[in-house]
Amino acid sequence: MFAFDFNTPDELLQRLFENIAVKTAENISPLYRLDAFDWTVLVLYFGLLGFLSIYGAYRIKQVVDFWRYRRVAPRPKRRLSETELPRITVQLPLFNELYVVERLLQAVAALDYPRHLLQIQVLDDSTDETQRIARSLVQHYARQGFEIEYVHRADRIGFKAGALANGMRTATGELIAIFDADFVPRPDCLRKMVHYFADPLVACVQMRWSHINGAYNLLTRLQTIMLDGHFVIEQTVRNRTGGFFNFNGTAGIWRRRAIEMSGGWQHDTLTEDTDLSFRVQLMGWRFIYLLDEDTPSEVPVEINAFKAQQRRWAKGVTEVALKLYPRIWRANLPLRVKLEMFFRLTGNLSYPLMIVASLLQFPLLLVRYNQGFYQLMLFDLPLLFFSTISVVLFYGSAIWYLDGGRSRRLLHLPLVMALGIGLAFSNARAVLEALCGVRTEFVRTPKYRVERADDATWKKKKYRRKRGLLPLLEISFAIYFLLALSYAVHMELWGTLPFLALFFFGYAYMGAMSLLQTVNEGFWQPLRRLLPS
């Protein structure tokens, strides 16, 4: 405490500076000198933060463009009359979809489209009782007068891309609609999309995904926000600003001729939809994205299925970058389109860098302890704004557009950031495998037909994914950040706590849930009740 037994103003100033000096000396970090270790940490830290801030600036640009073009919705060149409606083949690729195949076929049978112009293909690569169920359902709808065929492959060559290409051999439609097993197309979806094909240059029309079980648990709530960011902001901006955007594998219609002219479905990447989309657009075909029309889908309710899905997408997009970006760069395209595609195809590189950034956090607390408020304002805040706040603006804008400003989902934004951090190890492995040319099979996302908030039957169903060793690494990093949080509290570094907490929650949630959802349910049930649902 300051003592106030002084006689003159000069004595007051002298005592004040003496006390400040004492307090500074008491709090000085053991690593108060900038040695080689300090410089290494700082250079890596600011380099990573600078790299991430570039992508953050790109996200902010997307947000600005979205609000600018949100009302510039695409319109069909003209509406087709009933006599002009083209023939459509609906392809339904399946692989071990025991729980959802009946729901899918019920929805497809209810499509409002002239039955004589509709062909349905059940492209089933299943190895379990899904075969029997799907065959029986196909026979059932065939007796009702539907033109429906069951196509089974035993080899699974090319996985989903191979199944779609195989179906094209017997497809009779001028247009090809695709719906994955976890989707429930609305009856009027074909009619809402088909009129855009009055323009002979339109190759594909894509609908936004919505979510049947988006409020089921914390994981599904966070997933829906992440998906909404992609489908509301990214896809809309890319389409309405004249850039390239990719078909999302389902909930859309293709012009068959565009698929065939561009080389067809290829399976040398794990994201055959993205690969085909960019090859088609490089030939000059147009894509249409319908922001305000949606197709409901089921999102994964278990963490290991979610991680597998994200890993497949991260690896597949990186493979597409290696395959197509040199061709995109050499193409006669505006520079802004080439740059947009660079950010689109290389964004997953942030995951390996996220691991390095995670490792740096504790050394950074030591090295930067003696830096003052001015240095933090000068260097950290601008970079953190672009690399962190941009994520809040990005996903917040998607929520605001869909739900309005009073949505409780806005409160989940910090957890969405944490979940993205928690994916670092899983997605970084996928990116490194792609860069090293390591080939892996197409890992499906299991679906359980979870539609009600009280439905827990999925815990006893088949297709549960194994956890592997990554959860142990994620738990280790959670402990690391718990120690970093303790150190920050002890040293009164309050400004670092929110960021350290994001890293801690991301790794802890990802690792703990991966373990809890793959062990004996009865053993862990008491502990599970303590975790957020």
C-alpha cells in the first residue's frame, strides 16, 4: 500500500515511482530477457497469428459481401411448362444405411413430379441387412407404379463416386438428382430446382442443408452453426459474386451432359463432389445456389462420427487443391476468382498450424509476461481481431440471417470456436495424409434416424465408430491448457484466460466425449450426467 505521510508534491512523486518500481520487480518473469528461445517463440507466434489473420480477413470480406448481396437471389430464366419438364433420375447412394433407408425412400416416393418423368435408382453398396430392406422397399414401390431399380455392387470400387458413375450407365434422365441416405427431401424440391435448367448453361442447382436433429445435444447444436456458416455465408457469396462454389454431394440436381463432358465422377479424391464441381465450372458451366430453399438432413450425434466426417472433408478438399488448383491458376479466370479458390482449397492448412499455436501458448505466457499494454494493443489486437473475431462475425451472421437477432444460438459462438480448435489433431492428420499422398478409403458417416430430443436408442445401434488413439492426445493437450490456465491465474494474466479457456474446452470436450461414447455406457453413466448435453 502507498504511504501518505509526505510533506511536498515532490515527495509524493518520488514515493509513487518507488512503489511502481517495487511492484514491477516483484512480478518480473524469470524469462525477462529476450534470448534466442524468446525470439523463436515470438516469431512463430506472430507468424502463425499473421497467417490466420489473412484467412480471417477473407472471412470478414465474405461477411460484408453476404450482407451486400443477400437480396440478390437467383431467378430462373423462365418457368418450364408441364409439357417441357425434363426427365429426372433420382440417385440414392447407400452403404449400410439400415436405420434410414426406409425414411429416404418414403420421402422420394412423395416427390411432387410427374411419375412418368421420374426414375429412381437405389445404388446400394451395402454389406449388411440393408440389402434385404432396400430390395424389399424397391419391390414395394415398383408395385405401386414407380419406375425404380435396385443396383447392388459387391466391390465398392470408387466408393460413392463409383456408385454414382455405375448408376449413370442405366440412368435415363436428362437431369440427375442426388440425395444421401440421411436426407429427407421435401415433396416440392424438384419443382423448385428444375426451372433453373431452362438456361442451357446451368449445370447444377444446389439447395441449402437444414437439420432435423440440430437441437438434439450440444454437439449437434455446434455442428449446425458450423454448417450454417458454410451454407449461408460461403456458398451464397461465392455464387452471387460470380465465383466458383461446389456441389455438396447431395440435395441438388445435375445436368447429365455437364457431368459427362467434364470427365464424369472420379474417385481419386475423397470429395468427389468438390472435384467434379470445379472441373465442370472450369468448362464454363453455371451453378445456382438456393439460399432460401432447404433440404432437411440428419447430423451426427456422436463425436467420433463427426470427427470422421470432418476428417474426410478436410482431406478431400486438400486432395482437390493438389489436383486442380494449378489448372485453376492457369485458367482464363478473373484474379479474384483464383484468389477465392485459393482460400477455399487451402483453408484446412490452418489445422496443423493450430497444433503449433497450441504448443506455443504456455511458452508465450512466460515470454510475454513483461510486455506492457501498449505492445498488446499494437500487435495482438489487430491480429486477434482478424483471426478470432472474424469467426464470431462469420457464424454470427449466419445465425442472424436464419434465426434473427434474438436467437439463443448466438451464445454458442465461443463453443463453436472451441470445437474448431478441438478438431485440430484429427483434421491435421487428414491434411498431412493428403499432402503426403497417403490414400485412404471413403469413411461413411453413420446415421441412426435420430429425430426426437429424447431418442437415445442410437447408443445401442450398429455402426458406432471406434475412437483410436487421438482422444488420448487431445486429453493430454487439455491437461496442458489446464496448467496454462492455472499459471495465468497465479500470475494475474487475466487477458489470456478467455483464449486459453477456448483451447482447454475444445481439446477436453473432443477427447472426453470420444472416450465416453465408446466405452461401456453403464460404467460412465454417472460421469456423463455431469457433462453438458
